[in-house]
Amino acid sequence: MRWGLRILFVVGLLCMSAPYSKPQVREIRVAAAADLSFAMPDLARQFEKQTRVKVSVTYGSSGNFYAQMQNGGPFDLFFSADIEYPRKLEAVGLAEPGTLYEYALGRIVIWAPVDSKLNLAMQGWQALLEPRVQKIAIANPQHAPYGRAALAALKNAGIYEQVKAKLVFGENIAQAAQFIQSGNADAGIIAMSLALSSAMRNGKCWEIPASMHPPIEQGMILLKSARDKDMARAFLEFVLSPTGKGILTKFGFSIPGTNSSSYRGLDRGSTPALVTTRS
Amino acid sequence: MEALLLSLRLALSVSAILLVIGMPLAYWLAYSKWRGKFLLESVVALPLVLPPTVLGFYLLVAMGPRGPLGRMWYALFGHGLAFTFSGLVLASVLYSFPFAIQPLVAAFEGVDRKLIEASALLGAGRFRTFQRVILPLSVPGVVTAMVLSFAHTVGEFGVVLMVGGNLPGVTRTVSIDVYDHVQSMEFAQANRMAFLLLAISFAFLSVVYAVNRRVGRRVWASWVAR
């Protein structure tokens, strides 16, 4: 019994000291917008495999991160769902000059649960006008970039006035998705990156053509306060590499410069020829 | 301003409902001799432990068309419960439950047993004893329960965020409004709204506590006992 206790004590001590005796692992700290929740783990895993550098990621809203970074938030890299935030960080001198990249464009879709009676592939916008659609969830356009895009798209489609009373607002795009997934809203406009996630993949979805909303520019930047600038830079380059781009595309982003259709503003007549649909 | 009025309306409804359902429940919790009472006490205290966003998520699921609450509500009124003022009231009642129940139970338990027995010996029934003896002696506890549930509802954020849907005049309460302003970096508006909320809450709480503590205890008591 005595010995048992002693052994337990020694083992306990070893356990406590273990993390400190290991050689320091190099690590980069990434603040990532919530729309990267599914692409970023893949990016990080690939990068870790190549370099043995650990990527530790915190997900949140870009606006919250922006406020934290102005007050010394402990991050090396910032991946924002709205390029305006990193742009402002660069302007006030909190970021390394010349490290701002537009790494992807967000895509938006109309989404409904799998058991919904809507036929999104056939109906497209018209689905939202159906009487059985009582609530439509979008992210708050006041501060969420995907919400702004959704609102602009509704206006461009010419149905905003008709659906205005049906709109409910999630604090961010993930919450808007939750509103629909739980059945409290009948349909909604969410990020393609969420619609492709394992929890929502089987739902119904119709992509809103990129020409119908202002581009949702995803921006990344290296912060001045970064601990390991070389490694952080290497990660930026990895995201811009063909491998990184491949992962981003797979998880529902498009790559700037490769997309032929571009935003044409308030031009209601022009329905783009190429529309990807899934149902 | 709309948001502030909405918050006050919500908080008033919630305290009123909690007063009505809280009294009998607290009475039972204070005087029942049932052995399993601790189980119910734990259930009442649960909203204190659950993070508001978790509670909010459960409520959202329960209010959905596949959830028990949502189905019941749909059968009764023909529309969903989430994103409505009623839904918000229901969520807030659950969230503020312990803040109303616990002061009430403490107040009822604090009443001298001898007085209750004396009342019974003089021939008063249970309800009359409650009305003429227990309630007048528990007035400070009742006021505390009301003030706490009111204040807790005004300051509520996570649950409203989860089930509200941020509709102006319906579910956009003052805490959500302030948060939105901060998020969109309209700090001046956020400041103005937050300060207004602070000032009104402070004034309200001071008045209630002043009435409760000093001047009014006897007045209140005699008014209730009348």
C-alpha cells in the first residue's frame, strides 16, 4: 500500500513535469474567421506534416479579432472573412507591411434542410417566395460580411421587399445556419463553406451566382507582434500555394482571379449563364 | 430606444410570470417534507450552471418544429415559437427561474414556525395563513425575487441571441442592440445606449431597495396584509 502510494506520487510528478521537459515545439498562432472552421484544420494538418510546426487556431468573428488585435491580442496571423479588417490593421501599423493577401472569395448559397419540401435546384430564388417559407435566416448584415452579401443578393434578385418580413438575423453565419438546421427557419442564405460541412452536406442547396453580390473578400495578414515571423510567413505562402488553394476550393471558397463571373452591381437583368446547382 | 422599451417590457412580463408561478412552487419547496425534494431544488438551480448559449441552443432545438415545445406551440397557434416575443418570454422565464425562486424559498423558510402554528391553532386554513402571516413577513424576499428576475432579464444576452433572431421591436433587446453597435464599431451609439441602460437600471434598483429597506417595509407589509 505504502509503495503503491509512493509510485503513484512519483508517476504524478512525472506527469506534471512532462510538458516542460519536452523540447520547445515551434508554433504559430492563427486567428481565423468562423467560415474557415472546416478548411483551416485541413490546411493546418498539411502544413504540420510538411514542416513539423504546430498551427494553433482560434476561431471567432473577424470583428472581435480586430478589436482584440488592436489591444494586443496574442496572434501571429489573422485570417479575416472581410479584408477590410486586416487592411485597417495595416493602416494603423499593427501588421507587417506588404503581407496582406486576398487568399479567397467567399461563396453564398440558399440552404434548406434535407426534409424540406422546397426544390431549390429548380426554383432558385423563387423558393424563398413560397408561402411555406415563413422565416429566412441570414447573418446580421450590420456587421457580418456574409450577411451583407446575402442582403445585396436579395436586393439584386429583386425579391428583398417581398421577403423582408421573413428575415431573421444570426449573429454570425454559423448561427444563421443553426437557425435553419434546427428547423426554426425554413431556409436561409449561408456560406458555401458551412453548407459543405459534414453536418449540413446532405441538405438542399443552390449557389447564388457570384455576380449577384459584392465579393466576400477573405484577407490574411502577418501581425507585427508575431513571435515566429519566418514560420508565419511560410504558412501564408502555403495557403497561397496550389495545395492551399486546392484545400480552400474543396471547402467551398473560390480563388480570386480564377472566377470568370464578377459582380456587376445593381444590374437585375443579367442572370449569369453558368449556375452550379446541387440538390 | 425601441430596444430599451422592448427590454423593459420583456423584463416586466418575466417578473410577473415568475411571481405567479414562483409563489406556489417556492411555498412547496419551503414547506414540503418530501424526501426527493432536493432533486427539484437541483432542477431549479440548473439555469445558473448552464452557459446561456448552451441553454439557448437547447431552447432553440426544443422550439423547432421537431422539438416538443415547438410542436405544441404550432398546434395551438399555427406558427413557431422562436423569433417571437412569446418565445423570448418563455426562454427568459426559464433562464431567470432560480433568481426568482431562491429568494422566495429563503424568505418563506425564514418565517418563524411558531407564528404559522399559532395561525393554524386560531383556525386559519393554509391559504389564509399564507396570505395573512407568511406573505407579509416575506415581503423583502418577494421584492428581491422580483428585482433580481427583472434585472437578470434586462441584462440577458446569450439566450436572447440564440433564440431571438434580432428582429427590431420584437426580439432585438437592448443588450443585443449594444452588442451590434460594438460589432459594427459604432462606439458612440453603443456608449449612449449602454449609459442609458445603466442610468435607468441604477435608478430603478435604488428606488426599489430604498422602498424595501427603509421607508416602506411596514407600509408594504400592512398593505399586503390588508
